[in-house]
Amino acid sequence: MQEYHRKIRSFVRREGRMTAGQASAYETMMPDYGIDYQPQPLDLAAVFGNDNPVTIEIGFGMGASLAEQAAAYPEVNFLGIEVHRPGVGSLLARMREGGQTNIRVMSHDAVEVLEHMIPDNSIARVQLFFPDPWHKKRHHKRRIVKPAFVQQLNQKLREGGIFHMATDWENYAEHMLAVMQAEKGWHNLSDNGDFVARPDDRPITKFEKRGERLGHGVWDLMFNKETAND
């Protein structure tokens, strides 16, 4: 008898209701800027209409920082992946208001998207900002940063490509650092071998500002994929 093992996901869908603006943006913008999940590789140049470098952001929340980055760096293509539809609608509404055309959006499990849709050695940067820390020890298995995920990212990044993480949970920051240091093929961009100062190109979100007012710390980690000569 064949056994089926339930896949452990790093998220729980908390849909909530879309606002009228989010729903309107979702309906009108997704046909042009949304990508449906399908288990076959994307032609990224065809998707964006150019050969500009591609940054993937996993779990962009309500899309504020991603929209800001896309406006600041029009020469970069951004693929945002977020499972919560209100967040997708929010990003699309920001794009409609701000006129960003260098973003494509997916509402699907990022692990499956990476595995089946992203060609190897094709991505310039992957961003993972403030993922769910699953702070209770019994839930640590749900954390997205784990060896299999990190190995998969290494395959998808081109040589020298960057994996940028940020969290306001110190325990999760230490977990991320330990996982990254244990995997081959990565170089820590921190001079001290641990964390980096927040890069200027990572916008500060309202969530982060609120945490700073409450005295929370924020930890950024940046690793790049080692080149053949490293």
C-alpha cells in the first residue's frame, strides 16, 4: 500500500476579505501582470519582455516595499510571490497607482514555484523579508529557511546571485545564519561572518518602523552564490 506524506508548508492561508480597491486591482491587473502556476519552466525574458536581471521576492506581504523597489529600479525585473490574495491585490493596486510595469505576480506556494517554474542559474537575487518565524519550537519545522530550500535557491541563482534575508526575530536570524553556514556554495557578505547592516535598497516597512519603536531588533543576512573561481 502506497504511503502519502502530507507536505509541511511554511505558511497558513489567512485570506481575509479584500477591500474594494484590492479586488478591483486584482480583477483588472492580474490578466496583464499575474502568472498562473504551472509545473513547467518560465521563459523569463518572454514574461517581462526584456533580458533585465530578475529579483524574486518571496512573501511580499501587502507589497509596499516591493512596489517601492520596483519604482526605484526600473532596470530590474521583479517577480513577487505571495499566497495571500489581499496582499496580491494590495500590490497590484500600488502598481496601478504608481505605474510600475516591471513586476509580475504569483499567488502560489513559493517552494513549488521555485522547483517547477524557475530555470536553474537564471535569477540575480532572491529576497525573503520578515517571513513567518514560527517562533514556537514545535513549529520550527515550518520555517521556510531550511537545508532543502537553501540548496534549491542555490540552483536557481546565477553565479554571484544574492540571497537577502531579514527578520525581527533574533532566534530566527540565528537559525538562518546556521543553515546558510552549513550549506556549500554560499559566501557570507558580512565582514564579520554573521549579519550585515540594512542595505539602502531594502525599504523600511511600516511593520519594521513599528517594531523599532517597540525596541525590536532587525537582522539582515546576505549571501551570494559562489562562482566557479571561488
